[in-house]
Amino acid sequence: MYMFVEEAISDAFKVFLVGMVLYSAFFILLLRLTFYRTRSFARKNLRTLGKLRAFAEKKEREADGEATWEGRELLNNVIARYRPRM
């Protein structure tokens, strides 16, 4: 009788360990996918912000410098925030 209890406990522990390994692998995979998705999101928005900067500079040139520097500074701060750090 004790032998069956020992085997049942051993089997339950093995199932628990296998479950934890699978859970850890799934969590690492999910974390990795989230990282790649966030990085691509930042790159896409950095391109969009670059286009916005070019558009703002073009409008400033057309207006003969009447635009304020606050807008450019704010845009530069936003671009710096999303720029990938190396």
C-alpha cells in the first residue's frame, strides 16, 4: 500500500515539474514576442515622427522662421524617447 502512495506522490511531483517547465517556456516565448512587437512598434513610430519632423521643418522654412522653437523641442524630446538605445 505504501508503495502505491509513494509512486502516486512521485508521479504527481513529476507532472508538477513538467508543468512548471512548460509554463516557463511559454512565459519566455511570450516575453520574447512582446519584446519584438514593442521594438517594431517603436521603429514604426520613429519613422512616423521623422516624417512629422521633416514636415514641421518644411513648414517653418515656408513661414520664414515665424514658428516657435517649442514645437521643435517637444518633437525632438518625443523622438529621443522612442529612439532605440545602443
